[in-house]
Amino acid sequence: MPDLAESRAVLIGVSRYDDIEMPDVPSAANSLRDMYSLLTDPDLCGWPEDRVVPIRDPASGSDLAQYLREIARETSDTLLVYFVGHGMLSDSAELCLTVSRTVPAHPDLTGLEYRYLRDAVRRSPAKSKIVILDCCYSGRAITALSATGLSLRDAADISGAYVLTASDAVAHTPVATPDEQLRTSFTDTFIDVVRRGVSDAEELLELGEIYEELVRRLRSKGLPRPNQNGNGNILRFPFSRNVANRTQPGEAVTRYALSVADDTLRFEFAEINRQVMRLLRERPSIPLRGDQVSTLQNLPGIYQLSVQQGESEEVVYVGAADQNLPSRLSMHLMKLSGRQFISSNSVCFRYLHSEADAGRFIDLRRSAERLPAWNMNGFGNKDPGRHRDRTVLRRNHFDALHPIDLDYWIGPLPCGPQPLNRILKEAKATLPYVFRYDHYVSEFDGVSIVMPEGVITADELFRQIAEAAGDRWQLTAMLGYVILYRENAEYRSALRVYRGTTVADRRPETVSDPFDDDGH
């Protein structure tokens, strides 16, 4: 299953319009409400409520575009955007998603041109990107589509993502009064497919399987044919649990997790994951120390990390090393060594070597097992990336629970007068967390820094660097990493700021819910 703690879903429904030429769509409000219930259903899609933002009847297209851009920039795992309401074409045949204040004569100026949503999704660091468009059209839009031959599938093309659209032409909307509970035909069928499941599909219902069933049901009702577009393996994205799958553990499954249905050999991925987890639990527990890790063979492997507190033990992370298991465990050990409120002495690991890429035998996204805590809150991230600099972290994020230790001893580094660029490179290689700076700053070429002998704390190192760099440069120690830029900026997740000879402590902000009451 996707890492929903690092995912965002934005659901947009427009049912009321200020312009009398734009008919209200009561079924859009019902579709928005029920799509939210579907995603947050713990027995189906299982999204936490705080990761799903319903936006009803937005008034401003520009405000909506800005919000979508911010959400997309901050999402690292799965980004899902759903829209239900009227859709129109501009004079240049550009798809426009309407808002409450859209004027039919100027949809590009008073609505949200789809290209802004498309660009926001394209630029997002999210690994999986899903856009679902349930758009209704006026007669003018139908004429324009027929004349140009333009299809929504073409207009909504997003490289490396998945787009599902209600229709190339007009989407069917049942006539409903505000007090009725009818949904749009497309969303109604989509929700019904997920809630009823697909009988010949596996335990997790994938996007491609939903689409095939969606097409069959809509066409059987004489409704418009939907379209999908995607590349890579995005069609295998596990959107929901499949309630129609009746396979029980051990039923038609061999010890190799294979089964046959309709003369087709299947790999039961959920059962493979269960077997791997059982095998890991049976393995001996080993302290996560350098001497223990160095004795392992340089092979791919599957492993889990546990934190021991007295007699209790909690599994906190499960991972796969496709190339070199000791290297992967050493990376985790280094990350833990520079953190507060946890000791690597309390962490142990269990492992299994594998003869092929370990990722073939464990897939947490498809697993029926509950994801361990550190898998859900950022422990595995090797480089936060610039898009994370201004993000306010959740209170249960690994970096918030275990911020970097500025009193951590490092070194010894080269002592005496040294070029600043050399010390920056040494710091980047030595620190147990990310240290990001511009490697090609010519301003530092002639700058010298005098380093003391022996080991020093990270704080002492940062003070030396900031003083040598001068007042135009700011070194910021964030909750999980350090950055050095030529700027004067405030970061909400900053622990300490160094500028020249000035050092200032900060109180990092964290949130339990990244959205306020109105979803913005």
C-alpha cells in the first residue's frame, strides 16, 4: 500500500454557480461527500482523514491553483486530485475547470485552466500521481470538442502519472434536486466498483482493474466511455482493498505463494509478504552496531528494525536492500547516531539474505501487514530535497521526534588554516545527516577557516563555518538536516540559525493536522 502518511488527496466539488447561465449541480456535492467517505473508509482505501482535503464550491480559480501547487510541492509519496463539476473549453480549446464564480464567456480568466493543475502535478516530487476528472460540459463545450477533435485524454496528459476522465465529450449528470442524494453517473459507478470490489481481482484492487470494470458497467448502462492515461506501472497502483476477493490464508496457495485461476498462474503478493514477515519475526535479534553489520555478506536482503525498551520490543521499520544489505544498515546506523532522544544501542535488526533483488519478495505497498511507524514518517528519506525546506512537519515525523543533535561529536577534521570549500566538503561527508550547500560558489575559493585540533561538536563546526562565510550567508540547522544559503530567511522547522558571529535558537513548528478547519 502507499505510504499514506506522506500522501495528500485534494477533492474538489463545485455544485453552486453565481452566474445564472451556469446551472447548479447538486450531484457534484453528493459526489464530493461520498468520494471523501470512500477514501477515508478504513476497510477500503484507508486514507487518514487529515491527509484528505475536501474543497466545496471554491470561489477563486487563482487561489485554488496556488493551493494545489503548494500541496503538490509538499507531497512525496502519492498525490491524488479529484474534480467534479462543470468543465468548459476556452477559445483556444484549453480545458478549464470551473469554480463558483466562473463566467461562461471567460472560463480561462474566471475558472482554473487545467494546465495549471497539470503543471503542479508534473512538478510534484510525489512518486505516484493520480488525477480523476468528472467534468460536465455545456452545449458550447460539446460543439468545440466536436470541431477540434480534442479529447480530454489528450488535454490531461501528464507524464509519469495516471489520469482518469469521465468522458471525451459530455459527462452524464442525473437531474437532481438539492435534497436528493444522487451522485454524478461517473463518480457513482466508480464508487460502486470500489465498494463492491472485483471478483476476479486480487486482494488489493489496482487502478487498471478498476478502470476495466468501470468501462464495462458504464457501457452496459449506455453512458459515456471513460478514458485513462498513464505510463510505467502506475496501472498497478493499489487503490483499495478488494472486498470481492474471497481468498483466505492457505486457500489455493502453496508454500511458494502461487495459485492458479482460469488457467493463469498468479503470484499471491499479499501471501508472499505475510510469509516474509513471519520469517523475519523468527530470526534472531542482533544489535544495530557497526561490528555486527560489518560481518554480514554483501548480498541483497530484507530486514526489519526494532526498538527495545526493557522487556518490550517494537518493530519500527521494514526495508529491502536490492544491492548491499550491510551498506543499507550502515546508512540507518549513521542516521540514528546523530539524533536526539534515541540511542542506537536500543535498536536491533533481523534480516534475511536473498538470491535476487530483495524488492521482488517484499512490497509494503501491496502488503496486508500494517506499516511500521518509521516507514510512515520519513525515516527512510536519504535527502529531503529543497521542496521540504519550508514544510512544517507532523509531530510524529521521525525528524520531529528525533531532531539532529547539535552536540554530536564529529571529526577529527583537518586542523589549522583550511580553505572553506574543503571544510564544507569534509562536513558533508562526515555529518550523519544531510548538509546541503552550493558546491560551486566561487566566493568561498579565497576564504580561509582555522579549524581546531581533535573532535568538535556539530554546533562548534557550524559556528566556525558561519563566521568564515560572513553575514551574507545563513546556515540553518533544521529538524532533520542542515542548509547553507546566501539568504536571510525564516524557516518554520529551524532549530538554530547561524549568521556571521550571530547564533539564534528557534522553536520549530510542528502540526498534528496540516490543514485548518476549512481545508486550506
